[in-house]
Amino acid sequence: MRNLIDKDISKWNKRFDNKYFISSNEWYTSNFVSSQTLSIKQKDKDRMGSVQLKDISDPQIKYDFSFSVTENRKYEFFRIHTSLLKRGIINKVSLNGVKNDISMIPVSVSKKENLHEIYDRKYIRHSYKLEGSLTSIIAYVTILEDTIEYFQKIWGYDESGNEHSIIKYPIGTIVSEISNKSSDYMVIDYHFNIYNGEYHIDYIVSEIESDPKSSIIKYGKQMIIIEDKLSYSRSNRIDNLLN
């Protein structure tokens, strides 16, 4: 699950331009992950004219967000987005000591798509108009922004405008563990994580149990392995050279 940290909260406070102020409060643990509850405050003047921050319930707001994705990679982008949405946000929102889960979907999500061309490539501009609770919009847009960060680690372009997969082990690659090269694994998906505020992509791999000459491939155990513990399968590289 996504854990909103102080860096994320500070970014959103700047976006709201002092209209609302989000603070992180007490820590709690869920599924062995420590996280913080969020509270929302708003400037309020007392009878003497002094400005103070007052705790308020999760307000209803409107927010617009736009970005463009290359036309031929729309499916891959939203496949990542869907998987991150399902994982959700671990933080809770608090008012008067009562903690509630943060909804991942705003009350209203309106999206328009427009095809345009830039840098001699076709893009689809996705324009969102969101309406709902402040925390639900923070959650939804944060996941969109996370998707953008991960996506840029998988696909990119060279100076000639040619598209390349820039991740070391794309889905379908045959790999081995550096510590045990006797077994081959196929990369079947990516596992997305944020460590110390940095975006990382690990690999979901499945052990190949079939004979290489068989017309059927059987798979065994699945694991999540970080890139530094993997290498290209030696047998796969030999097969490529022979072919």
C-alpha cells in the first residue's frame, strides 16, 4: 500500500496555497508498516482578529489534473495505474480522535482524452476534473503521479525519437538468481515500491520447470526479487546466440 510521507504532505500543502493545511499526527502500524494519520486544518480568525489553524472535517473540493501519454502505450500506463489503485493508501484521516480510511475514488471523476502530436510523436492528453473529499483527491492524484514516475522507468526515447524499453529486465525476460544460476525464471510482471522517497521497480518472477525442448512451459514458484539479485539466464543467452 502507498504510504504518504512528509515529503508528499508538504507538496500538497503548497498546492493548496494555504487554503488548507494538512498535518501528520500520531504513528500507527498496519500490516507491519508504520504510517501516520492525517488531519486537515484551515485558517480561522478569532474575535480578536488573530489567525489560528482550526481542525476541520475532510472538506469537499474540486481539482483539475492533466498529463499526456504516448498513444501506443496507453494500455500499459493504465495497467500500472489500476494495479496501484487496488493497493490503496495506508494512511488514515483523523478528526477529534476518530480515524477513518482514505477513499481511493473521489465522488466525481470526469476525464477527457485528446490526441495531439509533439516531438513528432502522437500523445493522448488525459484531462481530469475531480470532485470529492480532499483526502480522496490527494490519494487519486498521488497514484496517477506515481504511475507517471514508474512508467518513465520502463519506456523512453533516444535522441532519434526511437522508443526503447529502458528497464533492465522487461516482462518475458529469462533470468536467474545471481546466488543460484541453476534455476531459470521468467519475469512475469513488475512490483512497484517506494524506498526512502525513491521510486523502485522490482521483478515478479516465476520458476520455469519445463524442458527447454518441450512445446509446453510449466511454471513453479513465484517470487519478488530486486534487480541487484538477478542476472540474465546463461542458458537463454546461449539459445539466442545459437538462433
